[in-house]
Amino acid sequence: MTTFSMYSASVPVFKQILNSLLAILDKAEAHAAEKKIDPAALLQFRLFPDMLPFTRQIQIACDFAKGAAARLGGLDVPSYEDNEVSFADLKARIAKTLAYIDSVPQDAIAGSEGRAITTGSGEKTKHFTGQTYLFHYALPHFFFHATTAYDILRHNGLDIGKKNFIGTY
Amino acid sequence: MTTFSMYSASVPVFKQILNSLLAILDKAEAHAAEKKIDPAALLQFRLFPDMLPFTRQIQIACDFAKGAAARLGGLDVPSYEDNEVSFADLKARIAKTLAYIDSVPQDAIAGSEGRAITTGSGEKTKHFTGQTYLFHYALPHFFFHATTAYDILRHNGLDIGKKNFIGTY
């Protein structure tokens, strides 16, 4: 009988999509170079003026991945600086996120469905069980930002398709 | 001890986001009426010429929800016609999808992590276990289309935010 755990529903899923985003960033960087597009035109692009730009979408997707792996594993969430200004910087952030989530012991996450999880502070404090946090909060937010990053590049003519987003698993 | 199952990782997640999309469609419909926007301008909007329009994004999000609930539950996937041409039609499709996924017995899905799942046909046939199908295929595709539907409306100036997408859970 196949069994599954909170681990198989979290870290491997984040890895799948973060690896897709890495490959998409490679394509975006090459596309900008080839077409002599200022990278900032893509990195700072927003689908609407009060939406977050591409760079923030990638940063926040990374944050939900590392936040979920850490919180489900009962660890402190590592803090990243949000100082990325190039495709190379964003790829490094994703690589750092991938290395981090891979470092969280599988056993620490495996039985986390009932773990008490708290996010935010003050009025924005939220309390979850591990499973509500992962399925109703962390994964939806993660996919929201990852997809919006994809949509920004697609809207700007990058030659990618849904296969590039889904990636390999 | 809290336990979880393939059920808690699937149907309630689809319901959360489909209910969000229902409320967002209400807002889009009201916005179009108020601003005298031809509904088709939103319903047929694409973020890039070779991307799918809004209506298809909603239809396909519904398809991944009903497909996942049916396949994980060991049932035949119901077929929908893809004949929606208005906001009301799309809301009805989501409502029908919600009613369907709610009708699949929780027990039928609960232990489906090892169930053999096949999608597509011919060269496009894919074989999964239940858990690989849900976490690496159905949920990513579902969120991809649901978020892109949101991004299309946001790009067109609809006054919504991420909270409207995440919804209540």
C-alpha cells in the first residue's frame, strides 16, 4: 500500500514548481538578451499598476515555500533580504530556497498535520493546524504567486507554455 | 491527534477556490454592467494572443476539480459541454462543479493515495498514483487556471485582491 504524508504534499510540490521557475527565468534572461530588452522591463513588470511586480512574485513564492517547510518542520523560518535586482539574483534566491527546503528533515514534516502553526503578528496573527495551513493557505498562496510570475512573462511575449510551469515530477 | 487524508487535501481545497471564483465572477459581472463593458470583452480576454481566454480558464479549472474528485473517488469523470457564453453561465458551471465534487463520497477519496489513475488517451496517456496525480498534476493545473482567470480580471482593472482569491476556509 502506498502511504503519503504531509511531506509528500509539500516539499516535493514546491520543488517541482520552483525548478520550473528556475528554467523559466533562464528563458526570460536569454530572451531579454536576445531581444535587447532591459531586464528591468520584465523584472519590474506588473499586470496592473497596483499589483506586485515580477520580482516580488518570485520572492513571495519562495517565501511561501520556505515558510511552509520551516513551519511544518517546527523550525524558525529563515529570513531573506529581498534585495534581488537581476535574473541571476532571482535564480540564486530560488536555488537558496530549494537548498533550504531540501534541508528540512522529512521526518520533521511527515506528521505535521496537527501541528499548531502561527503566522503573522499583531492583528494579522493567524492560527492554523498544519494541514489547514498547508492545503488552504501555503499552497494556494504559493501557486498564486508562481502562476502570476508565469503570466507576467507570458503577457510580455516569452515563448513558454503550461508545460514549462508544470515541469517534471 | 489530527489525521488527514487525500480527501482533506482535495475536495475542500477545490471548494475554497471555486467559491472564491464564484464571488469574483459576481464582481466582474457587476463591474461590466456598471461600466457598460461588453461582457465578452472580459470573457474572451487573453493575456497574450496564444493564451486561452478567461472563459476557458474557468472551464478548465472546473475540469481539474471534477476530474480529480472523480478519479480519486474511482468514478467516471462527468463530461461538461463547454458552451458557456456569459458570466451567469460560468457561475452555473462552477456551481455544478461544486455540487458534483461535494457528491463524491469522502470515503471513496480518503484512501486514494495509491490508486492507479490514468488520464488522457493515445500518446497523451499518463499514469499516476493517486497522490502523484493530486499533488503534482491536478492541484498545480487547477491553481494555474484559477490564478490566470484572476490575473485576467485584475489586468482589466477589476477591483479585487489576493484575499478574494484565497477566500475562506
